[in-house]
Amino acid sequence: MNQKTWSDIETHYAELIALLNRLDPIKLISQLTLTFLTVPEGQFNDESSDIHKWARWVEFLAGYYLTHDYPQNAKKEINGEDLKNIEDLLTKYFSSIALYSISDRPNTEKDGEIDSVIHLAKNDSLYVRGESYPHQLQRVTHDIYAQHDDWFTRNLGFTITDALSISRAIIDEYNRRINDEKQSCKERAREYVEDLIKSGEAKEEERRDLETRIGCYYYFGNSDAILSFTLNGLIRFSGSSREICERYLKRLSQEFGYRSTNHPDTFNDPHLAPWDYNTLYERPIILHNNKYFVPITSLFNEVLLHTFYYDLIADDGYWKKEGERKYGAWLEQKTAEFLKRIFPHSEVLLNPKYPGGNELCDVLVLHDRNVFIVQCKAKRLRYDSKIGKDSKLIRDDLNKAVKESFDQGIRARDYFSKNQPAKIMSKHGNLEIDSKQISDIFLLSVTLGSYPHLITRLANINPTLNLFSNSQYPWAISLFDLGVVTELIESPAILIHYAKRRLAIERTKFKILADEIDLLGYYFSQGLYFGTEEFKKLNALLLSGFSTNIDRYIFEKHELGKNPKKPEQEMPPQFKEYLKTIEELKSPYKTDCAVRLLDFDHEGREVFVDTAEKIKQQTRNDNDLHSFSTTMKEVSLGFSFITMNAEGNFENLYRQVFSFSVIKKYVTKCKEWVGLGWDKNSKKTVDIAVFLSYDWQEDPVIAQIAKDNLKPGEMLS
């Protein structure tokens, strides 16, 4: 144990609490909110913005205050010095917490593994981005609870639509007041300074400085009035009835001195306080002196999604009878809906069954020769797991949320591999799948809860939790992140390529710390390749900041209503057209061809396009057959392209492409080969796509054909 850091935590916490007890809670929190949590309309704040730090700090301060009775005779005139002292003490306290978590090294390797899992959970609960983007939280909250409207009305007195509408009205009212008050304070300050100058109490050259100082005094001195409202005020600006507003406030507000019965001892231990249960996540509105106050309006989205879940499951009769079924069914339907953004609707099957009638999986995608077996789990991280209290609790939650769904996926995958053909029953009819023709099967575990860094690389935590054997892992992803992935990725080939790269992360020899959106951003930027020399000596890699372009896009599109350009992988426009054309072909394994082309880096994509266009032009000039080929030795993959005047005879073109591919694959001993062909008379970029995948075996016949037909120097490296 690092005794000094341990002691520093106690000292800084005691100093912070001593100062808090001297200041008026409502005055302090409202001034902090106006000072640090209000930003100009339309301003984008990335992960590094101080607004995220202050949101966490204000949440912490409010959480502490709410667990205690309102202090008597506290200082109500909060000034800049008070705010500076609060900031300094918060910085010292949270820095000492962070330093201790780094410096307190475990005594044994086993302890170190356990500590790393707990540290991941603790870090996620303190510092990572919110559970999701606001627009997603709002939509999911509405959709998942709207099916329980009758229960909400009977038990809470309002529907989820009412709750979302009133919460939105509070935010809008705050924004209106803040803007109006700023303007009012400027005008009042100008008038006051004008009078001072006229009376000779101030000089003209002092005008600007005085107007700023007095305007700030008016504005921040009135912060608690700006950010508070009454029941009657809520009725007026929300447009909801008195009864609904009363029931809404009764459920979502709390007074000072409120403690959760499940967490009665919070904010007593300085070493645990940052992770203590905060009642704002149960009731985000504060009631004091018959006025209501919302310290952090951005919490509404996450609170409304989660807090009503516990109301539902507390009603055991309703939950077991129909609530849980509706909850799980919605998650499966939403997952299918997201996947239909990319795959044709006929290829996305909801709740397909084995021939005997038992469910095969929650969602099945059959695209070309690629299969996605998807299992969905609504299991959430329990609070004690989320804050890293016990690795055994984390293991239990991950077992139910990811491992059990993976086991179900394994059984479905084994069914495909052991049955020829694999027969499937679906709502749209019975299917027979030629299992021998399947290229790839992807096991996807979709969670409703957010598990940030815990599930983005399961190999990080498996030595401790021992959930997965044989180094086999699913692609585990939250529903919210799946929504982002399927919004930004627009084609099946790119999604499949991302899935392959995403699963390859589990095979890296070093730890990777990132959430799904960081990984997606890194895929767009760098391709998610970690096999190069620069990564060989790493023990761990932190991918932070790669989500900025995605965050900005989501903000501009969904918060500002703009039409920004989507983040995407960098590629020449013509290369994108090649991919699009290949995916539109009718031939089998076309998707595999497109996916393998995506293995080219940006320079390789440019070379591919330039060379393909060059030999096309040669065929246009001399009406002869031309070709080029290249290999990626590190992945045992090769490509060839043939151009010729096929006169519209695509069978002849196919024979040429196929034969050339077989020969080239044999000569290079590649495991896989992509052969493409183009007819001089075609308006497409590609007319034929052939994909070969099998182990190399010596074949004297093919060897002789290659010797007789290949020209020296035909290979491009």
C-alpha cells in the first residue's frame, strides 16, 4: 500500500468536505452549473473538454450534499474565490484517488490480474464517455418503456412519453432562462454603469470592465433562481396536466437527507466516495423550500432509461408474467432493425428455429456465404460490478450478459458445421443452408447494458475471470454501439471486414484499452491492424481520442439537425466504386472478394485502382487480353485482374478469370485468391468476381499448365 497517497486521499477529502459544509448547497451547485456546465448553443465538446470533468464533479458534490441534511447558516454569497477553492480541492482529491489506483501495485501476479479487472470497472465508472449518445438514450427509453404504458399509468401516474416530454421541457426552459438572463444582466449592468459614469463615480475608460464585472455579479448571484422552478411553473412551461406533473415530480425528485435503503452508508469513506451510489441516478431533481432544481440536466437521458427498470422488476408479478418477455423481445427486434440497415431485410431472420422447433438464435443473418449468429441479453451490470467492488460480481454479470449468449451461439455454429444441409425454420418459411459453402460465421453478443472496456477486448480480462476457453471469443457489443456501427457503415462487405478486424483484436499479444466507438474510429483511421513492427514490443495500447470524428458527426446530425459527412475509411473514389460494383454482382462469394480488397491499405488501394485502369486502357487500345496480379504474403492472400474483349460473353470471361486465378493461386501457394474480370464492352468497373479458398496441395497438372502459360514477370509485388 502507498501510505502517503492513502493519507493524502483522507486529507484532501476532509478539506473538501469542510469547505462544502460552510457553503450553501443550492447556491454553490447552481453557480458551478452555470459556470462550468453551460456552453454556447451548437458548440461541440470532445472527450477532452472540461465540461465532462465538471459534470462528474458536480454530480459528486450534489450526491454528497443530498445524503446530508441542509446545512444551517451556510454562506450564501458564493464568489469566485469559493469556486477556485472548490476546484483546487476537487483536483487534489481526485488526483490522489487516481494516483493511488496507479501506485498501489498488487503483491502477486494473480492479485495483479484481479486488480486489473477491478481497475477497468472503476475507471469506466469514473472517466469514460456516457453510456451512449443522447439521441440514442431518448429513443431507446421511449421504445423500451412505451410497451409498458398501462403499467406506468397504473403505478407511476404517467407514461414514458410524459416523462421524456416533461424532462425535455425542463431543459428547454433552462436554456431559455439562461439566454434571457444573460441578456438582461448585460442591459442592467450597462444601465448601472451609465449612471455611475454620469454621477462621476466611475470613468468612461472603466466602462467595459465594470459592465463585465457587474453583469457577472447579477447573473451568477441569481443562479439559483435561474435554475429552479415550482410545480405551477412546470405545469405552465411543460404543457402537462397538474396530476401528471405531480406524479412525475413525486417519482423523480428528492429532498436533502435522502438515502437509498440499499446504500445507507455512502460518502463516509474518502477512499470509496467517488464510487458511492449517487441518488441523482434514481431521482435527478432536487426539492428544497418548495422549489425544484436540476443540477445536471444531461443526466436525464441515462436516468430515465435505467431508473424505471428497477420499478418494473420490483413488481414481481408483472415482470415475470409479461414484463421480462416484452423487454427481451424488444431488444431482439431492435437488434434486427439495426442489422437491416446494412443487409437486405430478407437476409435478417428474427428468432429462427432448429427443425425440432427450439430457437436457434435471436437473430440470424445469411448474406452471400457469410453468417452472423446473434444472441441478445438485457442483463445489466449491477451497481457493485460497475464500480469494481468485486471481480466475482463482474464475472457473474459478464457470464449472464456475454458468456451464456456465446455458448448459445457456439451451439448454433456447431449445428451448421455438423449438418449438411443445415435446416432452419423461420417466420418466412423453411430454409436449407449448404454448410460446406459458408465462408465465415460470426458470433455476435449484443447487450442492452453498457460494459465499455470490459467487453471490447475480452482477452484482457479472461485470465482473471476464466469465462472463455480455447481463446474463442464473440464480438461483444452494446445495442447503442451497434446502432452507431450500423449507422456509419453502409455496406455488408465493410461490416464483415470490420467484424473480422474486430475479432482479430482478441488475438493481439498485448492489452488494448478502448471502447467500441474508439475502435470504430481507429478502424476508419488506421484499419484496426496491429501486426506491424510498431506494435510488436507493446504491453498495452490505449486508444483514446479516435472517436472524435464520430462524436462530432453524431452531435451535428442528431443534436443540431445538420447533414454532416459520415466518417469512413479513407479510400480513392474509384476504389469505392469497385467495391460497390462487386457487391452488386450476382455471383456467389462476391462479398468475400470485396472484403479481401478491403485488406489493402490506402496506398495499396490506390495502386490497385491505378493498375486496373491502366490494363483496361491497354485492352481498349489493342483489343487484347491483359492482366496483373499481386499478393499479401503476411495473410496468404492474392489478387488478379483480367481485362479482355469478351464481346459480352461473360462465360468466356469467367473461364479466363477462374483459370488464371487457379494457376496464380497454385504458383504463389496462397491460401486465398480473388480473381476479377472486366469486359471491354462493359460500362461497369468489374464484371466477374471469383473467390478461391483452400489449402495448397501439389498438383503436377496445374504446375505444368502454369509453366506453359504464365509469362515471366507477370506478378506485381
